[in-house]
Amino acid sequence: MSLTPAHPRLTFLDRDHSILAFNERVMDWARRPDVPLLERLRYLSIVSSNLDEFFEVRMAPQLAARKTHEQRGTYTQESYERVSATVHALVAQQYAIYNDELLPLLEKKGIKLVAHGERNPRQRRWVKEYFQREVQPLLMPVGLDPAHPFPQVANKSLNFIVRLKGKDAFGRENEIAIVKVPRILPRFVRMPQAKGSKQTHFVSISSLIRSHLADLFTGRQVTEFSQFRVTRHSDLAVDEEEVKNLRTALRKGLQQRHYGEALRLEVAAGCSEYLSNFLLAQFDLPPPALYRAPGPVNLVRLNELIDQVDAPALRFERYTGGWPVDLVPGQSFFERLQQGDVLVHQPYESFDAVLAFLREAVEDPDVLAIKQTIYRTGAKSELMDLLREAVRRGKEVTAVVELKARFDEEANINYAERLESVGAQVVYGVVGLKTHAKMLLVTRREKGRLRRYAHLSTGNYNPGTARLYTDISHLTADEALTADMDQIFLHLASQNRLPRLHKALIAPFHLHKAMTEQVEAAAAAARAGKEARIVLKMNALTDEPLARCLAEASQAGVQIDLIVRGACILPAGLPGVTDHVRVRSVIGRLLEHSRVFYFRIDGVESLWLSSADWMNRNMLRRVELAWPVTDAALRQRIIDECLLAYLHDTKDAWLLQPDGHYLPAAAAAPAGKARTVQHSAQNHLMARYGSRG
């Protein structure tokens, strides 16, 4: 970052490094002694899952710049080297925590991953029998020669490379063989307990196979071997302007996703230079793309081990969100919403209320039509079943299904086909834009006229993630807002021009401009000596024009607090540039996901909920929704629970420094000011709303 005192200028933080810094904060939970042991292991696996996605989605242009020695946009050979060095350091920390902290602590609790050299004769017999019975029949070693080229290796699959001595059955000395490990095989197998023992022992599938590799090569000598795993580019690229049927084109693309460009090679720490160089050449990867793992090459699959351990004391205490405080169980949603709007703060309050709203709409004979956007709903979705049931009951059902929801494409294609099969109207949104807005609109006949009821949300219609992600659901019968939603659905289906909306803001048409104008209005007020305050909560801030606008507002004297969970390109507290900007990231037991935009300008408050982060893609390449909360009591509740509670968090919050590093909030407190009792916003809200047990 280059700044001169006389002419300070804004230099944005690097987005990729900001994403990796977020994963460092997640990994801190794997270190925390106050976190239950199995949950610490799970956080370590979450970091691995995040790194997988980082490579699958973000590393292709970096690698292209490295290979061609040419600049690709903002990416260069040097940027690739820097990012690779950061990832290598992060992975080294991961395995240090895994090997030096978590495995010894697990062993003290009677949970042990037993390596080949540690197995007693009884265990070795059991492993051999298991291998011969369950594993060996599914393995097909491939010896490499001109008739057997290097096999296709699927994205993130587990494989072994083996170097052999001696001749094959035809007298040839082909020395390299590849063994694919089928995905159907469990990655961790629980071993039988010895009589009277309270210990829980596991064997990893990689250790189990490596112990018996020689059994796969009769008459040959295994001289060296290594497990390996390749991460490939997995973003689907479909030219929507050219294809005639997007669903068909995406389904074809999904077949090739597992075999995209190789971006990362993971091998065992002890893999020889000969084998690692052979694999790097095979996948056309440079040396920085090689990652040596002193343990399982895929820590994501640790979840299989965690799920097999029966030890409630080593997990978080079970938490169940309570029924929303603004709702009475059994009361009709339609009757309640005629009295006023309702907020559901998930998962502190249960997402079951949203399902109950849809269920009542499906079962109510006076409901004529249901319209809904579908982005991510999860496997075996009750919501999808309810929409199908609505069609069977004669209601008009329109589903705007986003086929390009990353890594959910196949599930959404299947849902679209199932809905169409019963007669629902299924549309796929606007060509070139992802439909990311979360809306459910119900039209009901009441006393001879039609009335609309709606659900809007900052998060997905997914009951599974709704137990883990913090989001705001807003139920309303507001005539102006529901009329806006009806127009938006009409626009998505017909692609007609949108009329002027009453309350809602839509990307890519209005949202970016409206947020820019709000920030500029705050800056103008501050320059005029009036009070101006901005508090924004979101998952990411990477849109440069909006970040620059915030910096200019800071220079005008606006007090700005940003609660940004993940990537943030705007440095905080930079003298002369962002003096009045504070950025905090809250990483807790739950994934922060709600988007809340608050402005107070000369004593007038406005607050918006949204499906959008302040990212260029959300503002300009997606259909996103933001809507105002005008009820004073509900607005104050959101301010208290989503903003103030997090601004006072001293336990799970991290503060962004001007150079892009984050410090824990407690560590960043001035000397003598650190609190003896730390405050966690999430724990406070869980205690207020939830029921445990």
C-alpha cells in the first residue's frame, strides 16, 4: 500500500488475500480451548472446504497468469506466487493444529486414528479382512503404458500413485500405476472395540489401502507410493446468449465439471520428488501448485469421523430456535399479517415458521396463486414438495428457479423438472443474470377482492442452513411492497420492463445507484455539519465504486461501521483516507449471513434488508432485492439484534487494521480497557430466543 502524507490515496485491499484472511479467522475456532473438541475438528474441515472452493472458483485466472507470464486483468505471475505462499502457510497451520493439538487431545478422550505402525496383531487382522472384503473388490489399478495412458482423475477424488519394480505379465517394465479410490468407500472406518475397552478407534481409508497396496500388484514390488488429490476449475461456463435450452446446456456442462483444468495437487508429505514431479507434469502444474499434506489429503472428510463418534460432551450443546416471538402457534398467518408485519430472526427463531406459512397457503382453499424464487433449498426439500402439492390442489404456481446457483445446479435442474411435471410454471429468470433475490408471494381471495401476502428473506429457502446461518425473514401484507414483488415476478417471467416500484430496490437496475445515493447523502450532511451515521452488515464488500464512496463519506466526517463477515477490500482507519471507517468481522458458532443497511442522516433513520452483498456481481450481474423496514418497532429490533449487538461483540469479533490484517476485538482493545467478561452477540441471542436440550 503506497500512501504519502501530503496526498493520501485509497488503495484497495486484495480480494483473494481478504478471502484467505477470513479462513484464518475461521481456523482460529479450531484453536480455541473453549470450543468442544469435535467442533474444533469440524472447523478445521470447514477451512478445507472453503479452500477447495477458493481453488475451484478463483484460482484459474491466477494460474493462467503464472503459466503465460502475462497479466490477466489484475492477476500476474507475482500475484499467483503471493497467493500460493499465503495458502501454503494457511495449510501448514491447519496440519499443525490437526497433528500437534487435536489428535493428541482426541486420543486423551479415547478417540484415536490408528496408523499402520500402531496397530496390534488383532487390529491388523481386522484391517486385512476388511480390505479384502470391502475395499479390494472395488479397486482397479491401472498400469501406465501406451495402451493405458494416465486415467482421467476427477476433481477432489482420492487416488494413489505407485512406483513398481520388476516386470508385468508381458515382460514389460512399466513402473507407474494409478489406483482410484471410489467415492462410495467411507473415508474413515470405525474399528471394533476390544472387549471392555472404552476407546474408539478409526482407520482412514488411505491408511487402510496403503497397508495393502502390495496385494494389488501380484509379482511386482512396490518401491514407493503416495496418495494424491487434484482440485480443478469448477465454475460452469455457458454462453446463455447462444444456447437454446439453458437447462439442457447446464446438464451437459455438469458432466464435464469434474474434469476441468487442474489447479492444485495435494500429495502425502513423504511423496518422493520423482512421483510429485511426475504428477505435476501430468497435470501441467507449476511447483507452487504442489501441497504436501502430513495427514489425510482431504480434511473435509473429517466430518465422517466426527459423525461416527458418540460423545455429546465433545460437541456444542444442541440448540433449537424458538417459535418466533411475534407469532402465536396455531394462529392463521393471514389473520396475523393483517395486524402488521412479522420478523423471524433465524436461527434464533425457527425457520419452521416460514414453512408453516407456505403450508397454510397450500392448504387454504382461498389461496389462488403462489410465486417463489428458488436459489438453494437443500436436498429432499419439503418446500419443493409443498409447491408440488399446491399445483395438485389447483393453485397457480410459478417458480423462478436459478439453474446457475453454484454447486447446486444439478439439484435445481431436478427440482425444475419435478415442478414442471405436475404443471407448475417454471422460469429461469433473466439471461445473463443470476436470480438471487429471495421472495415468496401468495395471492388470496378475501371478501370479493384479491390480497397479497409475502415472505422476503436475506437468506435461502433451505431448512438445513437455516439452522446454521443468521438471516432475517420478513412476513408482510404491505400492499405497496407486495405489489412491487408481483411486478418483479412478472418481469422475471415476461422480461417486460419494470414499472416504477413503490418500495423495493432491484439489482441490476436500482440497488447500486440507490445505495450510492444514500452514502453520498450522508456525506453531504456531514459536510454541512449535520449528523451522519452509516452501519452496514453484509457478507462481503468488494465493489470498488461503493467502497470508494464510503471512503469519501469517511473523509467528509461520516461515522461508518461495517460488519463484514468475509472479504473486505476497504481498509479501515487509514489516516486521511478512512479515518472514520471501522470494519469488524464476527466469526462464531453460526455463519453470519444477514444483510442490513442502516443510514441516519440529520436525525432521519432508514433501514434496508437485502439479499445482496456489496459486490460487483450482486449489484450488476444478479437479480437482487432490497426492501425498507418502515415499522419503527421492527426497525429498532433489527438495529438492536443485528447491528448494536455485533458492534459490542468482544468475544467473536475481529477488527480490520489499515494494512489488511485482523486483530481479535479483545486484543485490539486499549491497554486496561479489555473486559474481564467478553460479550458474544450470538450467544446472547441464542440464550434470549432459543430452547436447548
